[in-house]
Amino acid sequence: MSVVRFGVSIEKELLEALDDYVKENSFSNRSQAIRQLISDNLAIKKWKCNNIVAGSVTLVYNHEKSDIPGILTDIQHDYHKLILSSQHFHLDNNNCLEIIAVKGKAKDLTELAGKLIAVKGIQHGKLSMSRVD
Ligand code: NI
């Protein structure tokens, strides 16, 4: 891949934020950080499309807070065509880890994951996807 140089005008504050980002993520220079930011952003855009992808939704929550398990089950029934399997692990007395394997259109999985992760009381939620078409 050929590399092209271009000039960028940017506010001082934004440049300082970029330099912090470079340091925090141990990038070797600003160019590397900018490349990463652009490709992350493009990947997110791709996830909003009709490509068939497979992946997982990972959720961590305290099952004693509100009715999280019931709400998660309702949402999964609404989207049952996208769900391959789900696994529930009791991490300790209160905390649960749920891993839901999913396959379907990227935009549909993004919608499903968004609903699951947005359930009140979810401590951590993440969708990861790989293209399969
Ligand atoms: Ni549990």
C-alpha cells in the first residue's frame, strides 16, 4: 500500500488531545494514531450495512439488580432469528457473564446488541463481529 502525505489544519486543543491519545495508546507517532482512528471509524460504518457477519455479544451484569435476566430474555426472543446460542456463567454470588453468539446482517446485529447493552444495570457490554460473506 503506497503512503501519501497530506497537511492537516487542526485546533490546538484537538492536537493536544491527539498527542494524549498517542501517548496513552503507545503509538509511535501522530500518523499511526490518525490511521487507527480513521480505520476504526470506517469499520464502525461497515457494521451498519447489509453484510452478513457473525460474532458475539458479551454482557456482564449483577443479576440481583432489577429484572435484567428477564429483560435480556425478552429481547433475545424478539431477535431469535439472529441468535445461534447463548451461554450464561455465574461469576460469583451476584455477577453474571453472558455470551451470545450471533449471525446476520451487520445492521441488525448492531441493533440487537444496542438494545441488550442499553438495558439498565448492564455493567459491561460489547459486540464483536467478523464478516462471513
Ligand atoms: Ni448468573
